[in-house]
Amino acid sequence: MKISLNWLKNYIDISNLSVDEIARYLTMSGLEVESIDEIGKDLKGFVVGEVVSKKNHPNADKLSLCQVNNGSETFQVVCGAPNVEQGQKIVFAQVGLIIPSTGEKLKKAKIRGIESQGMICSEKELGLGENHTGILVLSKDAVVGEPIIDSLKLSDVVLEIGITPNRPDALSHIGVARELSAILRKKYSIPKIDYDEIDESIGDNFSVSIENEVDCPRYCALIVRNVKVKESPQWLRNYLSNVGLRPLNNIVDISNFVLLEYGQPIHTFDAKLVEGNKIIIKNADENEKFVTLDGKERILWSDTLMICDPEKKIAIAGVMGGKNSEITSATKDVIIEGAYFNPKSIRRTSKFLGLSTDASYRFERGVDHKNTLTVAKRVAQLIAELADGEILAGYIDEYPSKIEDVEVTVRSSRVKKVLGIEIDRDEISEILEHLGFEVRKLNGSDLVCKVPSFRPDITREIDVIEEVARIHGYENIEVDSRVSFTVTGEEVISQSEKETREILSGFGLNEVINNTLMKYEEVKFSDYKPIKILNPISQELSHLRTSLIPGLVRTISANHKFSEFDLMLYEIGNCMYAQKDIIENFNDFSEKQNIAIALTGSIASVNWREKPTKADIFYLKGLVETYLDKISLDKISFTSYNDLENDYYNIEVKVFTDSTYIGSLYKLSHSYLTRNAIEREVFVAELDFSKIKSLPKLKSKFNLLSNYPKVERDLSFLIDDSITYKQIEEKIYQSSDKLLKKIMLFDQYRDEKMFNRKSLAVRLEFQSYEKTLTNEEVDKRIQKIVNVLEKEFNVQIRAAN
Amino acid sequence: MSKVKSLQETENFRIKYLGRKGSISSLFELISQVPKESKAEFGRELNLLKKEIEENYQNLLEKFPKTKIQAKTEDLTLPGIKPNIGTKHIVTQTLDEIIEIFRGFGFNIAEGPEVESDYYNFSALNFPEDHPARDMQDTFFIAKDLLLRTHTSPVQIRYMEKHKPPVRIIAPGRVFRNEAVSARSHCIFHQVEGLYVDANVTFAELKGTLFNFAKLFYGEDVKIRFRPSFFPFTEPSAEMDVTCILCNGRGCRVCKYSGWLEVLGCGMVDPNVFKSVDYDVEEYTGYAFGIGIERIAMLKYGIDDIRILFENDIRFLRQFIQI
């Protein structure tokens, strides 16, 4: 909301305050000043000039040669305007000034061979209006040499104030004046409404009938005859253009002016176009069509409240008038409407039509229902003054269901309980009175206050306490740094997310954050049924992710564009999927938190001592296993699938703890990666973090240490390629006893000469709690293992030492 | 060749024949004295000879294989071998930092879903139907009554439904707004919600807690101010500003020359919220606050385009290895 300080000064004396002080007072009481705009800044240097003489340009018929005096000197100016005459007071721009409409610097120029030392400006060139048919001619009283911003009273400061939805009372200049009055504890004044009426009474030949009293509790009307529709006076045009409105004609400008003066929207009809001398307020018919004054055809529904005459609809109540009854230059008689509409009804209509106007914005927040007649009268007064109208005697005020005043009891004890400070009862009542409350003191320390009708947001004690607090000043509430907490013995929710991030970052992975919203193509990665956004921003962001992997793939692809090929990434985030075709409530879909990891390129950064390790499925597997170990998940097992016929991945390794599936590792397929412009291998893992969090964790326990040294033996052998490492490992453990503590694979080798066999080398670790193991004891066990392997798998031992 | 018996003698062989002042070099120097017509022939022969000696030298080298040796003194200016260091995203780093501070003040952590019902996201938080307050947060819907939460405040309701006062929680999480993505706003961002309810919680305590948070987060010298504002679920409501961290309050482009930066919204829990969860509105009071993480992180690191946070450029992610 834009507030002009020139305009504001009509209602409150703020002459002793600087602009910054005003802005700070408003901001600190809840009307946040978002910006301060100095109007007329760009017209500095433009002055009133006088055309001393005018001759024809010797070389051009349409140009004239003028001598212009700026109060101290005379300049020769070539002027092309048809309306320039000797003796006129005009706006003179000297060479060097920047012309507001073009932003260009005025230079000394030769026009058709004659030097021009400045410019006589048009309204448009100055940015003051649209008129460019000729130069702007000032009144004869204008003082030559006076800056144009002073001469035309253009200088103004406009505050852009962010008004929160609870403060419709502040959506006007009087509203802001009232607010300042409470802050400064100073009087404000509202315009005196005083006008002459003609003998004929409005009621003689005109009536209003409200059929929907719920949505239109009050409707007032006045009629003004014989108006002259014309341009508004300069002061009115200045006010409107300073706050960003384009002046149109006096009648329309007056209703805009009063809207911004009081915050009450006013509509005016051309009385000739309203048939039957009657206005009826009722609902529209279903699917009825109506052309609003912006020329657009709107389709209404039966909930839409309409202003009608006996023959037709003439306005959408509280939102926008109709084309069929709007004020035009031909208008003679005007009907002024001042109404109070039900905020919810106006909001529904505005939402339904997708049409928000200055009027609907205020009606849906709630206007002052006590002020409708006053404001309608204010409009009548101004039309009489500025459009020479004649006001019919009396007024219509249909107010079938009176809106009751709200009374609230405020307890000093409650003020203290909420705010933590004591505020004197006299200060409370002073603040409230300045805000327009009527305050009655009760016995004891309590107050009863009648809430002003322009504050629909205040209905409860707590609302009044807020008023007291903000005018008293939040700054004046002392900081209380006590932390008074009650220990409840409640379980502190574990920080497993934070731990996981620390573990994975510790492994050298970088955390990424991707959007939950993605396009349909991307969510197809998983088999889950994706959830669609009903009102997406774009097709690129139309579905909720069912997996974190597509986001990681996108991240890898984006980084490849910068030749960043070595990536180790992880993300923790929520994924959602539907469980039914139609989603209506929480039972129809699932939301769970996942962890995903992606590896591509080299694992370690380049160094001079070692060759880089390439990311592969085994590195990923080890990483996942170590992570699960670190968060104390027990009994991890893997089930693997090679050569999958899948569009997205060729290898899947499923991860289980006990028999619970907790996630998978994948080698992404070439075709999926190519579609994403990735030419390198990518390995990803996705784990169900919600499930992992819910599983019982292993309790860390101390295991007794042996006091005797361990013995290590290496065993290498050739074995049929079809036998898996897992089978071999299990067999070795089975064929030994508990002295065998550990098996570590340290080599795998294949070549053509091995004929479908592979060479494996394992290190076996033996240890006893009771004694130092002798060579013979270990040899015996190795021999047994060798025998079993030979018998079961037909291995060929290459070395045992 | 047959006289060469060691690696050292191989080296002597190389110096004698192939060295800078060796026989081959001296022969090449003679080329200027050779008559013009024989020059080409002489050169060709000489090159063949050189090639033969080089081959012999290679054979000798293979005959006496090198053994790796330690440098007499190790060159310690060689770069160290660094472990791979991962990073946490700065949004989670900032989140963790804030959580850590409030845990120190005795706050528990609570969580809630990202897909919420209209009830938890709006109605229970005192956003009436058909009220302009609903325009404050543009919402993504997935069904008539299901939406992507627009703030972390629904966690307040979910937690209070299950726990009786005293309640003291913070709820970090992702939120969504149906807004076009630009440098200044994104359709996803993260918040930390705070809630404290007990028999005698006051606005003065709210100021105290947040002032101490600001001091711990921004440093001892920070100044704060509270401005009245409006949120449907708090009354009175406030926004907290801190002195602009870029200009120290002198006024700059980032703080729009006001010297202040808005960092969070807060207020006393509205009695209507307590009614939604069946708390006694006379007995209990409480405060709540919500901190937007991206904004705080962007100010802290001097980032002026929110989109870079979610583009996950590895060069960006790797910048933040400091804890």
C-alpha cells in the first residue's frame, strides 16, 4: 500500500518528524515500511520559464524560435509544439538535464541550422501525464524561475507499506494517520463533510432492495445530478499519480481518492443506465455471463453476489462494476454506492473469478461497516465540488441486520501473564483510546473495551493485548533470559540423520539437496506409483519423487558439463508414492525418508604415489556395509542379480538385515545414463532410512581380548569360476572350528590359460583364548580346509603358507 | 661390450660413447670437414652407428637391472597424500548449527511429514477458510485436503496432540511454496520451527531466548529488534531483525539501507491453536518461532541466488569443508 506523505498531512500533523522517523515509527508498530520513494526527484532543475518572444524558424515552417527566460537568463530555444505562444509560462529544461520520459541527457543542438539552448517540455516528457500534443502550459500566476516541483506541488514522499492481512483498517491514508496518532499520542482529524442538497429527495423516485442480507448487510446510496465529467484538478491528479494510480476523469478519480482516503471502496453508476430507478442486491444465476468494465466477459455462479436493476445485472458486488452502467464522458447523473459486503462472500467471488481488485482486496479483509454512509457522502461532496453536481436530498441506507459491536474484557493479570511485564492500566486505556476503542474501567484492574468497527480482526482479549503490546512497543518489553525448563524425562528423538551425514561425509562423500518435485519422465525410475501435483508450476516440476536416484543422476549429468567426472554424492530426503489410484487421505499414500549414494569416476583425488581407484559396485558395497556397521545394524546380507533386463540398471544387489529388505545397490544401465548425457559408469545405492531408523540396533558390548598371538596363513587355489566367494567362505568356516577367527580375500585372478577357473587367495587368521597356537595345530586345520575344498569344489591348491 | 660388468660400468660406457663429449658427438663435429658430396653418406652411417650403440646400451641396462633406491634425503616438499574429505550441504550445516544451539536451551527435536493435510497445515493453525491469510502462502495440492506443507508449523499441532505441556521442541524440515523459481525465491526451502508451552511462558522470555540464539549464532555484538507482524497462529506476532551482518548496521544494498535484516517470525501461541489440541487456554501460554534456513545461510556465506543451493555443483559443495 502506497501512502503519500503530502496526502497524509491532511489528517495529522507530522511536520516535526523526518521521513525516516515516520518510517521507523510505522515499522516498529507493525506497518512495515518496505521502501521510501521520493517523488519529483527526477524533476530537480526543471523551472518555470516565460516565453519572452516567438518567431518563426527561418528554415522550417513547423518550428518556432523562442526566447525563454528562466528568471535569471534568456535562452534561445527551437520549439516544435503547435501551442507555444509568447507570454506563456512553461516548463523550461536547460541543457544538461535528464529528460524523465526518455532518460536521456539534453544536449545543445543545432536544429535546421539554428542553435537550441534548451527545451520547452510537454507533460509526457516530464512523466506527468500522457499529453504530448503540445507543451505543458502553466498558469499565469506561476513564478518564473521557481522549480517546477514547487510550482506544481509535485514534491512528495511515498511510503510503500506492507500491510498484513489482519489490518484492513490501515489500508488508507486516514487509517495510517490513526495509527500514527496512537503511536505519537496525538490527535488526528477526518474531513468535515458538508454540502448543499437540492429540494428533490432521493427517496422520491429511487429505492434499494437487499435480497441476500447475509452477504450484503448494509447498502447506502446517494444521487448527484448534472455532473460535468472532466479532468480532475491538479492536486487530485498529483495525489493519485503519486500513489501509482492513473487519473482518468473527475468522477472515477474521486471514488479512487476516497477509497485511498478512507479504505472504503465506492462504486459509481451512470444513473441513466440503471433502469427502473431501483437497485437490487441478489445472487447471480448459475453460469450467467456478465461483462465487467474492463471489457471482459465473466461467467458467474449462483454464489456470486450481484448489484442489479430490475432488468439486468449492473455490477459484481465488491469486485468490479459492469460495462453496461459505467461512468463515461456522457454521464450526467451518478448513483453513489457505499456498501458493506460479507468478507467471505467477496473472497469466494474474487477467487472464483480469479479477479482481485482494490475493492475486493479491502472488502474481503473487512471494511468499516459504520462508515459506509459517511464515505458515500464524502464522495457526493467531492462530486458536487469538483464536477459541479447537485446532490439530491437525503440518502438511502438499507441496513437490515445490524452488525453488533464487539466488547472485550481485558485483565491486567493476563497482560502480564502473556507479555511478562506489567503495563499500567492507565497506559493501556490511553493506548486503546487512541486506537479508537471505547474503554470502561472495571473495579480492580480490569477493563472493558468496545472494539472500533474498523478493526474486524479484534474479537478476543489476546487481540487487544497485542494492540497494547505493539503500541507500548515491543522494544520496551524487557528481555528475560531465563530458561525455565521442566525436565520431563521424555526420550530425546535420536539424531540419526545428523550421525548419518557425519558418517557419509567422513567417507568423503558430498551431500546434495535436490528438489522433491520432478518431471514425470524422472519418477518412472522406480516401480512406485508417483503422486501428481494438482497445480504444478510447470511440467518440469509436476510429480513428487519416488526415489532419490533420478535427482542424483541429474546432479551427475549437470556436473559432467563442467568436466567434473569424479563424484561421490549422497542425499537424505523424503520420497512419496501412492498406494491407491485416487488419493484422498493419509492412508492412500506413503512418505518415507531415504538415503541415496552415487559414485562415478575415481574414488580418491589424483596423487603422486598411488594409482586412482575407480568407483565400482564393490567399493559401493563396502561403503554401504561399513555405514550399516557404524550405525550398529546387525546381520547384513546381500542378494545379487546380474545382467538384468531393465531399462534403468543392469546389476542390483539387494541389502537385508536379518530378513528385512532395506535397500539396493545398482549399476545404472548404459541407456539410462546416455539419456541423461552421462558417458561413464555410475553406481548408486538407495536405502530406506525410515525403516533403518525403526530397526533394533546392536548394543555395543565389550568382547574379551585374547592374551595370545594370532597366526596367519595364506591359501591360494584355482577353483571353478561358477563357485561364488560366498560359498567358499561359508565352506571354509564350516570345515574349521572356532579358532578360525577371520577370512580375508586378498587376491582374485583370471587368465585364458585357467580355462573357466579363477585363482583366489585368502588369508586365514587363527587365535586361541587359552594358549599360543603351535604350527602343528594350525597345519592340521589348514589341511582339513584344503581337503574339504578339494573334495567339495575340486580346487587345485597353488600355495599354502 | 664384453668388458662391461656392472651398472656403474654401463654408465661409463654411456658417457664414453653417447655422452655430451663422447665419441659419437666428436664424430658429428667432424661433419663440417667432410666434402659436400659425401656429407649425406657420412651422416647416414654415423646415425646407424649411433643407433647401434644405443641399442647396445639398452641391452646392457637390461642385463644389470636397476634396484629401487631411497633418496639420500627425502624431498619433503612433495605434496602430502590427503584423505578424501566429504561435505555436508550448507543448508544442513546451518540447520545443525541452529539445532545445536536450541538443544543447549533444552529443546527436543520433533518431525512431521512433508505431505500434510489442510487441517494440520492451515485450519488447526487458525487459518480460517475463506480468509486472506491463506494467500500468504501459495500452496501445492495433491488432493482436495492434502498438500505439501507450506511451513513446519504443522509439527506443532502433531506434537501437542500427543504430548501434554510442558512442551519444548524444535522441528527442522523441508517446506514448499507454489512460486516460480527465481534468484530470490524457490519452490522448496527449509525451516526450523520452535515451540515452547508451559504454565508461565511470556513474550519477554521469547525475546530472551531468541536474543541469546542470535548472540550464539551471529556473535556477541549482534543487536536485535522485534517488530509487530501477523501470523494466524501467534498473537501477538513479531518479526525479528538482526543488525545487518554485511554492513554492521550502517546500511547497504542487502539490508536495503535499513541496517537491519529480517531473520525470523515468532509470537505467542494463539489461543485458537491451543483449542485445536485441547490445551487449557487459561492455564498455558507459549511461544513459537520459525526460521528460514536458506536465507540465513545465504546471508552468512554471501550467496545472492538461492538456486545455486539446489544445483549441487560439486565445485560449490566442496567449498564448505570447514565445520
